[in-house]
Amino acid sequence: MDLQFKKINSLLSEKRVKLHLFEPSNRKIWTVVGMDKEYWFDPDLDFCSCPGYYFNNECYHLDFFPLAKSKNQVEVTTFSDDEYESFIGGLLSEL
């Protein structure tokens, strides 16, 4: 099986695309669990913090985000707005 196909299949079947929804503001942060860690990505900005995007400006996470969304293969977790600052701090410390 092709390595790229395995990555994509895993991305979808394991719901490794995650939407972190903060309420009541409805702020959204997207992450994807990669092979070694979780990366922040923003489909509206066409940005991902993964090494593929950083070094080659290519990212299969972004490429297959629409497919994950259309197949309802996104894990949604709801947080309180009070948790937003600490969540961002943790996310940035991983970059």
C-alpha cells in the first residue's frame, strides 16, 4: 500500500483532524495529529505548522481537510472561552 494513501486513510479513519470549539464566542482552532505530534492548521489561511509545510510549502493535512470535513471525519471538542488562553499557550509551546 502506498505510504501517502496509508497516511490519508489513517488521518480520516482515526479522526485525527480536530476542531477545538470555544463557547460562547464560537472561536475555532483546528489541529491534526501527525505521526509524532499535533499540529495547528488553519484551512482559511492555507497554513499548517507541520514540517512538510514549513520546508516544502506542501501539506497533505491541508490537502485532505475538505475530504475529512465532507465525510464527517473530524473530532469536535467543545471548550469554555475561559480555557482559550491556556489552550493557545499550550499549542504555541509545542511549535
